[in-house]
Amino acid sequence: MDAAGVRTLFDLTGRVAIVTGGTRGIGLAIAEGFVAAGASVVVASRKPEACAQTQARLRAGGGTALGVPAHLGDLAAVDRLVMTTLDTFGRLDIVVNNAATGLAQPLGQLTPDAWAKSNDVNLRGPVFLVQSALEALTASPCAAVINVISAGAFLFSPAVAMYAAAKAALMSYTRSMAADFAPRGIRVNALAPGAVDTDMVRATGPEAQAGMARACLQKRIASPGEMVGPALFLASDAASFVTGQVLIADGGLVTR
């Protein structure tokens, strides 16, 4: 392995990626990182204005990008997202399932509507997005799926039990997909962040955020940009022999 070979490990030139929840937080950081690595990136969000703004932002930085409004709870929108990507770019190589809802209710007080909303966005949408993209991913010579889960999938999380349970289920789907899709040349892995400075975490309030910072070995909350390296590794040729794995980027939370 020489210097040129090392530089190509993380090169996404010519590849097309979908990043859901790609207009803010972790998803936006990953979209920016993938564009910088040479990929054409389709960002999806349920808000059309956010999609348009992110598309403009990525293009202004010299990238090739498209914003597509899509709610992961709407399976017809999931299918349209894939078709729009293929109609625009003619291929699809990377799917990053990052969109999520942190909807929380106490155990013992769960409502069917909240249960359905949480699982539709956090679990059903990602699984069916990969299913919709499966034919295109099979045709790709470098197909990779990244399911963004959570360190909470490994911990007891009574305050956000629906969210954590859906992420744990998505981890199980990740491993099953990796086994089933390996003959197609598709790698499937999960990225499990700990506490990251996103809107979802900020909404918990200063006291909860301080508690999150204290809980991990590094005693702080990550920036969204700190998830770019792990995501780029999993999406690129640097991880060509990695599938069915969970990369935990949590500052030592689960270890502790």
C-alpha cells in the first residue's frame, strides 16, 4: 500500500449516496463529508424548504447534490426518493439511514399512535428504503448501507424506550441484511453515536445534556462533524472487508 493507494481508500468520486435526515445535525455533516469525498449526494428531509436550502449549500461548496422531500413514515415517499435518485443520477451506491424521531413517552403510558410513529420512522422506513433501493444497490460495484442507530440500543433507556428499542431492532436488521445481501456485493453496517450536539439532544435541556456529557469516558458531547469519519469509513473502500458490524462512536459511553 503506497501513498496514492491510501488516498483512494476514502475517495467516493463517482458514487451516489442517499442521506436521510440530511438537512441538519449528523445527516448534514455526513452529506457535507460525502460531497467533499467526491460523491453526488441526495439529501432527504420531510421539510421541502430545508431540502432546498441544503441542496444550495452543498452546491455552493462545489458539490453535486439534490434535495428531495421525503417522510420516512410514508412508504410511497420512500419509493419516490429512490426513483428520483435513479432518474437524476442513473445509479445508487450508498444509503445512509439517518432520519429518526426521538418521540418519547414513559413506559406504562405508551399510546398506539406514538408507538406507530416512532417505529414507522425509526425502523420501518429504513428497512423499506433499503428494500426499495435493493435492485440499484445490487447493480453497484461498491454498494454500502449505513444504518445510523444509537448507543442507546445497548443500554437500558426507560425515558426513550421506544426510540432505543427501534434502534436495537435496526441493529438486528443490519446484521440480517449483511448476511442476506453479501452475495449481491452489498455491505451493511451500523453507526451507533452517543450524545451528539443535535436538535434532538438540545431539546432535552441543559441539565440532561450535562448528564449525557458526564456519562461517557470523554466527559463531553460530540459535534456532528465527529460522525463524518466513522460514516466515511463505513461507506468507502477503506471498509471493503467490513460488513454486519456496529461502529460505536460514543466517547466511551457503552464501555463505561
